[in-house]
Amino acid sequence: MSALRIENLYVRYGRREAVSGVSLEVPAGRTVGLVGESGSGKSTVANAAVGLAPVHAGDIRVHGTSTIGRSTQARAARRRIQLIFQDPFSALDPRMSVGDSIAEGLIASSRAYPRAERRDRVAELLRQVELDPARADELPRAFSGGQRQRITIARALAGDPEILIADEVTSALDVSVQGAILNLLRELQGRLDLSILFISHNLAVVRYISDEVCVMRHGRIVEAGPTEALLDDPAEEYTRDLLDAVPVLGRRMDLSAG
Ligand SMILES: Nc1ncnc2c1ncn2[C@@H]1O[C@H](COP(=O)(O)OP(=O)(O)O)[C@@H](O)[C@H]1O
Ligand SMILES: [Mg+2]
């Protein structure tokens, strides 16, 4: 059974339909890339999965359980998904220590963390994203962009998710640190058995991390398939145009992958 299954999803903002009949699956322990030009509806799919966008029709299931609606079951299913946002600069409260920000994420966990255990868990989470646990009391401004993205990843992991949705998590970062964040996600996936929906407008980044790719345009999936097969020989001109948009980074990413 798929970890995450999106079935014929429609999302409307007022009269504007942002997502029109999207279906996709993330098999357990795999990474599925969702790519498409800006405005194609990628973030709307992500937001709908965690209850932050108005689902008009369709379903979003976690291991078979629907996440739609207000039932206890739906809420519990939604909590098994954690969303990591694009911008590590605005995602963290500048006045809150990074340890406290990560501890906030513990609330989403189905496990209870008594106060005395919280500090240890935060330290463990910082180590998991390769940051020094001794820095838990520092404010976000003491950290670089890449380090802040690691902190937002730690906060997402605090909820003990089975599914991570990473929405443009490298887009705000320098090219030099993008690869390190991708490698961290791959490593965490293996260690924690995560299933990942990896959203990006950048096909080079998606190629590096995804087992399968879905290509989105104007609220619809226009093609989907195994990463290599699809990106080596896309059927859609639209996908070819997306590939052409990132040739230089594409070569670099391929080198680091090899
Ligand atoms: N909160 C919102 N209210 C109204 N329209 C929105 C909202 N969020 C996104 N949209 C619209 O939905 C469409 C898809 O946006 P989005 O999902 O953010 O695309 P992407 O992430 O692929 O760039 C766009 O036309 C965007 O303007
Ligand atoms: Mg987006």
C-alpha cells in the first residue's frame, strides 16, 4: 500500500481552480518528485495534504486512511505528514531559540514527550540534521541559510512523521549548500524509513533525489514515471522546456550523484 495516495484531487480558491484532478502515489520508503513551472499548483497539493488548502473533491490518504475532514481519524492521519517549507528565513520565529522551535514540533508527535525528555529529544534531532546540540539555545540569526533549513527539517522530524513533503526546500539556498541538504534528506529517509514527496521547479534537483517524477502544469499532472526514463526521454515538450531551464546545475548535480 502506498504511504501517501492522492486521488483525483481538486482544490479551489473561490472560483479559481488551482488543482484539477491530480492523482499520485508515494510508495513507502520512496521519493516522488513533483515538478512544474511556478503557479502550476504544486504547493497547493502540498498544502491540501496537511489541511491548509480547501479540498473541493477527491481524497488524500495516508496508508489508506483519509486525511480529509475533521474526524479524529483524519486528524491523526494528517499528523503523519509533515511539511517543510521553502523559506528557512521566514519559517522560524526570530525571537525563539532554535531548540524551542524544534520542541514545538514535538506537539505533532503521537508519542508523548514529558518535559524532562524534551531537551534530550531536541538534542537528538539536532544531531540527526548534523547540527551541534549545544547550540539549541541560540536564535535563528546565528545560523546560515542551510543550517536554518536543517533546523526546519529537525522541527518536521520532531513530529515523528512517516511522510515528509518538502516544498522547494533548496530553492532559497545557495547552490553550494543545496547538495548537502539533498544528501541529508536522502540519508534521513534511509535511516527513518520516510516516504517523501519532493516538490521543486528545478528538475536537476528532482532528478538527484527522486525515484519517480510527476510533472504538473496548470493544476494537472501531464506526465509521470520513473525518474531516469522520464527525464531522459520526456514525452511532453513542457517537460523538455523545464529540463532546458537548468542545464548547468543539472550537470553539476549529476557529477555529485556519480
Ligand atoms: N491562498 C491562495 N488563494 C488564492 N489563490 C491561490 C492561493 N494559493 C495559491 N493560489 C493560486 O493557485 C495557483 C497555484 O499556486 P501554487 O500551488 O502556489 O503553485 P506552485 O507551488 O506550483 O508555484 C496559482 O494560480 C496561485 O496564484
Ligand atoms: Mg510553490
